[in-house]
Amino acid sequence: MQLNPDKDTELRQKVNRETARLPWTELMRHFASGNVVWVADELDLVDVAVRIAHDDKASVGQWMAAGQIAKVSDQQAQGWLETDAALWACVVSPFILVQQQKRPH
């Protein structure tokens, strides 16, 4: 039986502990593989990670349709490289989710 993503506190805590601020230069090789996903600042990075881990197609589809999550574009990557950006990142294999500002819990 799969837990409800809202009630999966163990996974939520694990993802939160593993979230880190990383320079874009450390994420570029993953971007080159097509595995880096941008998350809009208005979303909670940990919540998005938990819902992706739970394969919550409804939430993910809604965010994608609203332009709130997407694969990192070449323009975003270039901008982050030029500004030496540091991003909040967490792994939901095979993806790395990135966000410019992490919302507090």
C-alpha cells in the first residue's frame, strides 16, 4: 500500500535533510544528461520532491501545465552559469530538482 504524499513524513524528512544549496557548475553535467528539473519559487521544493517520488501524476501534471516545473532550459542554464548561481537542489532519482529560493517549512 502506498502512503498518501501528504502523510509520508518519513520521506518528507529524508528529502528535507538531503536538500542542499549547490553551485550551478556542480549540476551542469546532470543538466547535460537532461536530468535537472526547475521548480518555481512559489512551490515547496520538498513537497514537489515527495510528490514526484510518489508518482503523483495529478499534481505534477498540474504544475507542468502551469509552467511551475519543467526541465531546465538552455537559457536558464546559461543565465545561472553567467551569474555563478547557487541553487537549492534535491535528488529524486533519476532527477535533480532545483530551485532558486527555498521556501521555509
